[in-house]
Amino acid sequence: MDLLITSTTEFRSGSGSLVCLSDVIGRIESFLDDGYEYSIDIGTDSQTNGNTKFVTAIVVHKLGTGGIFFYRQYICGKIHTLSDRIYTETALSINCATELLELFLSNEILRDISIHCDVGPNGKTKELIREIIGYVTASGFDCKIKPEGIAACSVADRFSK
């Protein structure tokens, strides 16, 4: 990756307030209710306009009733190739998921985390699907791609523009 220009360790909640990762864990824990099924998904999207902006989103979906989300951004020098951007997006998602999982375990929260990747069977990224899925699963996480990868394709995409 090119020279990192800005990054933040803090997340923004869906309402826009700044929260640190430990507060994200607390909010997720208070949102969870044993009477429901949940998915916890992490995805990253990027846009290049001069520099490259990456946005990583954590989405907690209470199936059938809604959800909450958090996101953080990184800005670096321009990344010129699509494959480099996709691999960087995937690495940022895996790093975030690893951080989250470590905090879950220390707080005795037993939940699976899936990684949502911005690749799909249509378009320029179709050549990268097998490699990206292999990268994510080798890291110990379930992988979802377009159109199921909403954390990357919808939430992170919204804030990367």
C-alpha cells in the first residue's frame, strides 16, 4: 500500500458519533438478545479520487428486525490497480475482524464473524473471486461476495464516496 495519509482507530456509529473499538463491543453486546439470530459482518470498500479512501464497516444484523453498524476510514496515496485495492480492502476487513474477535473472546461473547468482500461474478473483479475467498477462509473467517456481501457492497460503499 502507498504511504498512509490518514487513518483513525475510532469508529463512527450509524448515527455519526465517534466510538472506540471497546465501545463498539459494548454497544454490540447490549444490542444482542438471545431470543434472535444475528449475523456479524465486516466489509471494506474503497474509492480512488487522487488518493484512495478505504472504509471498513462492522454490521450487526438482528435477522428479521434490523441492525446497527459502525465504520472507520483510512486514506492513502492513490492505488492504481484494482487487484491491489481489492487485496487491501480484504486485508483491512480481516484485520478488523481479528481485532473484534479478540475483544469478543475477552468479553466472553461467542459469535461468528463473516467477511464481506467487494468482488462478484459480474464485472472486473470476477477474476479475483477464488483468490479472495481463499485468503479470507485461510484467515479463519466465512466469506461472502456480491450480492450477499452487504457490509462491503452497501454499508462501506455508502461511506467511501
